Amino acid sequence: MQSKKRRRVDPPTIHPRNRYSEKPPDFGLLAYLYPSFSPYVFPSSRPGGRPSIDWTDFNATRELTRVLLLHDHGVNWWIPDRQLCPTVPNRSNYIHWIEDLLSSDLIPAWDCSDRKVRGFDIGTGANCIYPLLGASLLGWSFVGSDVTDAALEWARKNVESNPHLSELIEIRNANDFLCSAEVKPKSGKIIEGELFAEEKEAESLEPKLVLSSFSKPHVLVGVVKDDEKFDFCMCNPPFFESIEEAGLNPKTSCGGTPEELVYPGGEQAFVTQIINDSVVLRNSFRWFTSMVGRKANLKVLVSKLREVGVSLVKTTEFVQGQTARWGLAWSFIAVKKSSIALNTPIKSHHSFMLEGLQRQFGAFQILKAVESFFLANGAICKCDFSSFLVNVTLSNDQIGDLLKDGLANIGGRAISSMSNTSTDLKFPKELLFHVSVFEQSPGTVLVRGSLLHKDNPLSGVFSSLFSRLEEALKNDFVNKLRGS
Ligand SMILES: C[S@@+](CC[C@H](N)C(=O)[O-])C[C@H]1O[C@@H](n2cnc3c(N)ncnc32)[C@H](O)[C@@H]1O
């Protein structure tokens, strides 16, 4: 029987490469090492609990950010009172997500492969947090832009306080370049966009939306110079339409001036501006990205991206304490055919949505199709129809057969990297994972795969098989029906 029951999807976790993923900051140790921090640290009221700080005290959160940047990243940093104070673990997640995008192989690299990674931080703020983190963690170079005097002055001060990074970071005043421009989108590609990580080989189609001229100041056009190329842009946009809407989160105090938090039309308008500019600068960036604060806005923005004809959209959810935030990324570069590689970063969960399913197809039919797909790949499957889950086991031999078959559909380049790996690593005997199917609403099903042993060196096979599953299900249940 088809269940309408919704099941809880696991919350997103901190990025595995985030320095704090295994071990959160030790406030007790930091207080001992940095006397200026110690007045803000108090012991836990619970026996055996960890020391904490008063998250509603701006001075405490600012001092925490200062010592984390200094202690863990070797970065000297400060911001004046009231400016937006970033939390280092949260901001690091966005940097690592971009790192994943850049290494994902979904789109080709720029021609000169020895080029260092170069990013553009739109609205870098007084805190200049993304350039400082990207440069100190990964050696990336950045242009950080902003429009307020305070942000520009303090971003520059923060760069100058770090001579070891200052060569890597340029702060640009976006006011110097504000102008209006005629936008003539070139022929582009239409994506199959969804609210979960998805990519599709692009077809060459004219964009549906023809933009005329901008009434709002640009964020990238003009600020980016004619001959410049960037690997990515990133942005933590002003989220709110008014300072009243911004309000105050009683649980934390991260500061933030109206200029930092508010923009006419809120984040939707700001990110729309980035999208508009990306149409013009489609060849100057490999990836365009932005943070998004509201899921409803994410949906609207994904639709806009479809309209302007991007070739690829990716989304992710960031852990931000109690608050959800999303990452939105897009590109106009054609997706590489063999972009599904076995050597993708280890990821123990994958998910995708099937949307627009016909009435007769629900969770039950999708679960059966998942089972058939893995059986056809030689796996042993055990279906649990009561919890809408299929357990999948692939033996080492079966994986070997898949690899010998060329995993032709999985990406040739990766095979050699797998075979190299196999000489170095002791492979486990089998690959175990389960795939769950959740009916989100009539016509929309979420498919989620979870690897049982996340450090399995064969997790790349899991990722690749899962991508193939997505392709097969979309083909059978979504695309064919659309075409018919
Ligand atoms: C939410 S703050 C982000 C600051 C910092 N990146 C962070 O994550 O903490 C948004 C920033 O965007 C800046 N901003 C607003 N309009 C802009 C524009 N047209 N170009 C560049 N920056 C802009 C604001 O001044 C503010 O510093």
C-alpha cells in the first residue's frame, strides 16, 4: 500500500572537511590560551558539560571569532562594534562547499590548468570573512567587493593585518562601477532544475527570458574587469527587506548594520541581481554561487535560473545552528559528459527529487524501480516495504565486474584512479548501503541513499551508482512522460 506518511529526513551535517566537524572549539582551552577571551567563558551548568559563552553578547561572539581565526587559521582580525560578526565554523562550510564544486569535475576547468583558484566575494563586509578563510585555508586569491565606507575600510584593515595573505586579497569598491547596462543574453542552455543537487547535460536552447536593462545597481557587471576570469563568486547577501524584518534574534548576537542586513526587495532581489549579472558575465566565472536564507526564495531563484538558461544548478543546505541556510550554485558552462567520477569527495548520503510524477507513480513504484535497478547491476537487494527502504549489498567481485564493464557510463577517467587505489588500500569485502523513498507530496518523491560505512574506500562507486540511479529514474518516470 502506498504510504502518505512523511518521514523525517536527516538534518544536514557540518561539512566533513570543516576543521570543527569532529571536534567543536574548546572554549576552556581558548580561554586559558587567550586571557582576553576568558571573561566571556563560563562553565556549563550540566555536570560534565562543556564551557560556553553568552551568545547574546556581541562582545563575546566577536572575541570568539577573533580567537578562532587567530588560533586555528593564523589570521589577525577585528571589526568595530555593531558590524556583522561571522561565526567561523558556519562560514567555513560555504568555503568547503565551493571547494567541492570546484573539484567536482562537473564542468571543465579553465584552459590554463596551473592557474590558482580565484574567487569573487560579493559584499565582503567589514569582516572580510570569506577571503580570509579561503586564502588561509586553501591559498585561494580573492576580490572582495562592498559599497559601504565602513565595510571597505575594515575589510582593507583586516587584509593589511595579515601580510602573509595580503597579496591574495584585493578589496574593490563596487560604488566606483555602478552603472546601467544593456543586457543581451547569448544563446544558452536550459537546465532541469530541482531543489536538490542535480545536474543535467545541457541542450543548446535559446534562453526564454530576454532581459533588457537594469534598474538596480550591478553587483558584478562593471566591478569585474573585462579580461578577468574567476573560478567562482560567492555571496552572503543582505537577507532582509527592512530593518524591522531583520529584527533581532534573541538567541544570538551577531550584530549587523542596516547596510549589511537590508536591501530593497531583500535577498531575492539581491540574488536576482547576481543572476542578471551572471547572464552578462557567463564566460567570466566557472561557478556563480550565493547563500540563500529562505527556502521559498530558493525555489523562486531556481526558477529564474531556468529562465535565463543556465546549464547547471546545484543546491545544498548549510548547518547554521538553529537556522537553516541554503547554498545555490549555477554555471553557464556545458556540463562534462563523464562528470560522474568515482573519485568524488567521500559523501555518505546522496539524495534527489523526482517531481511531476503521474498519479499512478508513488513511493511504492519508485521503490520497486530502485530495487530493479540495483538487481540489474548484480546487487543483492532486500526490500522493506513497510519503511519504504531497500538494503543493497554489492560484493567486491560485483564491483570488480562493474569496473571491468568500464563503468563506461560512470566515467572513464575515474576507473584508472580506482585501480590505482586498489593496490594501496585493503578493500572491504562488500559495499552496503540503503536507499529510502519518501513521498513528499502527490507527484513528488525524494530518493535518498545512505552508505553504511562512511569511510569505505569504495564510496565513489556508491556515488556513481547513485547518480546513474537518478538518471535512470528521471528518464523512466519524469522525462519520458514529459515527452509523451
Ligand atoms: C550580509 S552582509 C555579508 C558580509 C560578509 N560577507 C559576511 O558573510 O559576514 C552583506 C554585504 O553586502 C554589501 N552590499 C550591499 N550591496 C552591495 C553591492 N551592490 N555590491 C557589493 N556589496 C554590497 C553590504 O554592504 C554588506 O557588507
